[in-house]
Amino acid sequence: PLVIRSLFANICDVMAVASTHLYPGQACVIRYRLQGRSSFLPAPHEVQRNDREPMQWAASGKILGDTPFIGLVPRGITWSTGGGGGFYLGSKAFTQVDNNMRVDLPRDAGTGTVPPFGCVEFVMPSLLRMMSQYGAGGSQRLHRDYELRVFCSTKSKITGCVGEPLPVTVVHEGRPPQLESLQASIDGRSATLRWSPLQVGGIGSVLSSSATGGNITRVRLHMTSGDHKGERTFTLDAEATEWETHDLVADTDYEFRVRFENSAGPGREAAVRCRTNACCEAPSNLACVFSGTTHVNLKWSRPRRIGNEHTRDQFQRKKEAIVCYDAALVVDGDEDDSGREASRSRRQKGADSDDDDDVAPVRQCHWAKGSWKEDADGTIQAKLEHLRPDTRYTLEGLCASNSMGRGLSSRILVFWTVPQAPKIASVRVRHGSVLIALAHTGGVSVQAYSVVVGKCAAEEGAREHGGGDQERRPSTDDSTATFDLPRSNLAVAAEGFAELSIPFVAMPLAHLGESHTFQLKAVNAGGWSERSKPYESMAVARQQGADQAQAALIRAIEARRIELLAQTLDEVRDIEFSDSRYVDEATALLEELQAASDALRNAVQARDPEPLRNALQLAEEARLPELGSEVELLRMLERVLESLVAAPGIDPLRRALKAGIEAGLPVHILSDFKERLRMREEAQHGLETAMKVARVPSLVAALETAEGMDLPSEEAARTCLEALRSSETLLHSALKSQLIPDLVAALASARRSGLREDELILEATTALKTLQSDQVAAREELKAAMEERDPVVLETALETARDAQVLEDELAEGEVLLDELTDLVDAVEAAEGIEERQVALEAARL
């Protein structure tokens, strides 16, 4: 950024516009400082004098002269030393500044000296007046560049300047143009204004475009209403060409004025006047033509005036019409007329009140266009739905709405919805009266009831019911009876139902196989409700035939069948007997039979033999009929259980377990036998594993585990155990005797039995090999001794061979040879003469 080393701290517009772009007539405040610290540089420092000569701050009074001032001069003046020195603007000498373009620095009133700092006010000059003052061609400019300088002056003659100039630009601003057009369009309470500027000649044709009326800074809009409540003014952006307002008052004249503005002032205004439509008049002849339980049909006459009679829709965007009807629906409580009027007054005082505790609830009703029908005579027919039955309503404030909003309200309409159709819960006979219990009375404001009693011929086995679903054929006697009963006839029974009472003697007489039907309706201030669904009941007919009912009850007691007994009790429950002994007996018997039947049914479902046996015993004690299937089931379950208990081994137990599952035995029984089967399978596997291991301890343990299980491998395991024990005994005996034949036989037995006592077999095998090796060595020694034919050596070899268990057949030859050699030696020793000795020696030599 450009840093200006000047004596001025800043220049501030009095309108707080900090800018170097100024306008003609704009007053500016210029702050200056002649001594002390400047805004940017500390003292001492150098500044420029006459734009080229450096000098030390601060400037002395001698340099400033007698009349220093701040002047607004054209940008580009320079100092020249020629001719004694002076300023030049181009080639022309610039020796003084117009009084309107300068302001002298103030002086202290007491001392007469210039203060070291202060402020002066300066008003920017008009460019139109000064265009030709400084050179040709100035008339074509829209703005001019100037400089603010501190000039040194003596006797109004410029002697120099101090500091650097501060550049500013003065811009000429013309008034904005007038509006070419202003149009207004009204849509209900909203108005839309549109405008455009007018391109004109004048100064704009001489000056450039920025000096013409095209430089618009804002749009000013004034709105005045015909009720003289004041004028509203709005300031819009310069680019705005349209404006909307949404709070117009109905049936009111409005005037809108629009003009452009800029810093030079306002342009010429354009105005438009218009009038809003009025609201609709009140509908008339409001009435309720039909009342239902949840809806009513209303009618009223269309308003005579809809609001455009004065304006004829001149400024309206579309033709005026009724768009909807609105009203407030109030649910009246139990208050009297004075209370309702007080509530209505509280509602009319204002919806913003916080005291709404005592105000009845209000529902806003809205009928949009298309939801009502209009006749040729202007009668409107509409439907009001989602109402509560048997309720008093007040319709307030019915009005028609057009584009201006709601119109005037019609009179208040009070109406009732009719009660709901009552619903019959039951019919019974008590103490000479027929009591009709109501599951639904129709409403709390019902005033009376109308009951119609008829007869019908029910099909055989028809039961009491509360609707028209059961097939009936009409009675040949179509006589009916109608009873009008006030609400005071309604009483609350012990069961909680409200009951209507009718004299029993007034009932139409039913013949054999006939029943009675009951229908009723309720009425309030709004009218009669619909009739209830026909309710068919045998209670009255049964009471009329009490003797036949008692006989049927005795037969049901004798039959001891639950269904028949329950049905008979149900049919006679509303009959008043002179003697209730049979009813009590039948009720106790039904409870007993039902308890036995429930226990038997639960036992059959559980399929556990023991509980089923107990339940059958209880049922037999209660003399429950038809127990054959349950007895057969018990026998079958007992057979299956016995087969499970007695099943030997694995496969029979598995088959018995499968039969138990198919028979449906309970889980806790089957789980025991499943565990038994698992244990037998594990024992069988243990036997097979022990037989493969072929060791006596393992096989003994497996046989002890399988004791009493009748396993398939048990016999083979015992045979294998005997063989293993025999082989083990032979091995121990052979090792103890150390005889080769015993060891060979024991090892052969171990091989046959598959004994897996490896250490014992290894010991026997090693001993056998050692003995056999000694036997071979002894045999070789014996053979060598026989060839040597030395009796002493031979005798020793024979002893060694005998110890090494050489066979006797092999020792026999050596013993014969030993005997021969011994005889020869004895013969030689026994010879006495030479000849005898020679014969003996010759014989020994041979």
C-alpha cells in the first residue's frame, strides 16, 4: 500500500464517510500537525520541501510564513527554481489559490501564532462551475483529481510547500432520472409494484454516463392509505424494480409514490392509486337439515356481496370469488344457557387470553372450494363430519372468505347429534320383569327408549345370540309389542350393565320352538337413533315353559354328560323355579364332572401312566361316562412302559424306547431309559475296547461295569478274559521255572489269546532267547568234547549241556562215548603186563 509522508494525519468526512472520493458541496474536516510526532514517523525525521528539498522536522515559523494555508489544487503542479522559484501547472505559473479552494490555518487568539496541530473545515467546489477554469476540455470530465497541500505563504503569495500532497478526487453527481412507468397489481391483501427508469437527454448527453441520472444509489417508496393513518416510507436497493406488500386493509384506497435518489438529491416521482376489494357479507339462513351420529348436513344462503362491487376487479390480478367458508364449532357441556353465553363472551374477548380453563373446546371448521354444493338459488349445502354422538354443538362465526380474508359472521346455530344405536348385552327374567341389559345405552343425553318385542321360530338347537347371524324362520304368529320407556326406567344392575325393565306378563306368548327378538332405539333433542341389531333370546320363552325346563334338567342330571348338563343349565339360567334344588344339584354335579374331566384330559395329554391311572380312578368314582378310550390308552402305555423296564441289552431297549416315543410317553420317563441306553452303549463300547486292548485289568473293569446289562459282547469278553488269564499264568510259571519248553508254550499261548502284556511277554521272550543261546553253545561244546574224546572234558561238556537243557537224545550219544572212554581208561590202568598194556593201548588208540 502507498504510504504518504505528510503533515496530515487523515481527512474525515463529517458524514463519517472515510474516503478520498468526495462530492461537490461535501464538507470535510482536515486534521493537520505542524510540530511533534507525526502519524507515521517519529521526530526528528526529514520531510520534503517544495517536493524535492529535504528538511528536518519540525517546520519553523519562518519557513511557513505569515499566512500558511491548506489548499485544494489540481493534481500535477510542480516547483521550479527559475525566475526566483514558483509552482507551475503545465507551462502556466501557479502563484495563488482561489479563496474558495483554500483555508487558512487558524491562529491562537492570545499569542497570534499558528497552533502546532488542529482541524480545519473545507467544502468541495462544484465541478460544473470550474470545468473551464483550468485548461480546455474540462467540460467533458465527470470527475477531477486534486491535491491537498500545506502551502507556505506571505502576504497571499505562495513561497513554497511543506510535506507531501494528499491526493483526492472530486466527483460530480447529477440527479437521478424519473420513472418511465409505475404499475400496481393487487392480489387480496398483497400488492405488487413494478417500475423502470426513463432515459432522458439534457446534461447526460453532454457529460459521460457516470454523470447522468443512471447513477442511482437507492429507491424511495411512499405508501399512503385512504384512512389517513399516516404515510409509510421504504428505502430499497438501487437495483430494485419490484416491491411487494402483504398487509393491505380491505376496502381501502391506497396511493404509492416511487422515485430514485442519489447523493445529488431525489428524482421526479411517479404515483399510482388503487383500491382493495371488500370482505364478503355474512351468509344467511344457516340451518341444520339432517343430524346423524357423527355428522350433520348444513345449509345456508350465499352472501349477497362478495367484495368487488366497487372496484370491479380493476387492479386485481384475478377475478374475485369465494374460496372457502370457515366457522368455529364449540362442544357444549352441561352448563345452562347463561353459562354458555358467558363462555361465548370469553371466547369473543380474545383468543390471546391465558384464562382458558373454563372455556369450552373450540374446533375450527373449514370448507374449501369443491367441498360444498351450490344450488341455482344460491343455497349452499355442506357436510360437517367427525362429530361425537349424542352431543350438543354450537356453530359460531360462519363466514365466507375471499382474497381479502374472512368476511362477516352469520348468526349462531345450535344443533344436536343423535344417539348411537343401543346395543343389547343380554335378556333375562327376574321377579316378574323382563330385564334388557344394555352394553351401550346410546349416550348420556338420551331422553327415552322405544323397545319392539317380536317372535321368531328358531331352528332346532338354536341358541341365544345377539345378532342376525343365526338362521331363523319367521313365526306363523307375527304379533309384536312396542314399549315406550323413559330414561328413568334405566337402572344399573349388579353386573354393571344398565337395564330396562318390561312387565313379563306383557310379553307375546311364545309357542313350542319359538323365541323372542328384541330391538330398541334411543331419542334425544336431535332425534331418534337407528334401531339396534335384533337380539334373539330364549329367556322369556323358557320362563313361559318352566315345567318343561325342569324336566329337561332332571334328565341331564341322570345322563351325567357334561355337554348336555352345561347346555341345559345355560338354557334354564334365566328361569325362576319354585324349587331351586335341581339347579343346585346340577350345578354341583357339573363342577364335579368338569373337574374329573379336566383332570382326565390333562392326564391324557401328559400320557403319564401313573397320573392317568389316578385320573381314571377319580373319573370312575364320579361315574363319568364313556371312559373306554382312556382305559385302552392306559393299558397301552403300561405295556410300553413294561417293555422298556424289561428290555435286555441294547437293541431290544432301543426298540422299546422307539415304541415309547411313538406312544407319547412323557419326557421325564423317556429320559431315564435314554440314559439307560446310553450307559449300555458306553459299556458295550468299553467291552469292545478292553477286548482290543487285551489286558486282564481293563477287561475285568469293563465286565464289572457291564454286569447285569446283558450286553452282546459280554460272553465273548468273559471267554477272552479266561484266555488272557491262562496266558498270563503260563508266562509267570515259565519265567519262574526258566524252562525252554514252558517259555515256548507260554509265548505260543499269549500269541493265540492276543495278550497285550508287553513287558511280561518281552521278559519271557528275552529269557527264552538267552536260554536258547546257552543251549546252542552247550551243544557246540559237547560236539567238540566228543571229537576230542577226552573223558574229563566230555564229562564237563555233558554237565554243561545238561544245565543248558540240551535234549536227552543229544546227550545220549555223548554219555555212550563217555562210558566207552571210561572203560578204555580203566582197561589201560588195569593192564599188568606189557602185552596187556599194548593191547589196551591199541584198543584205546582205535
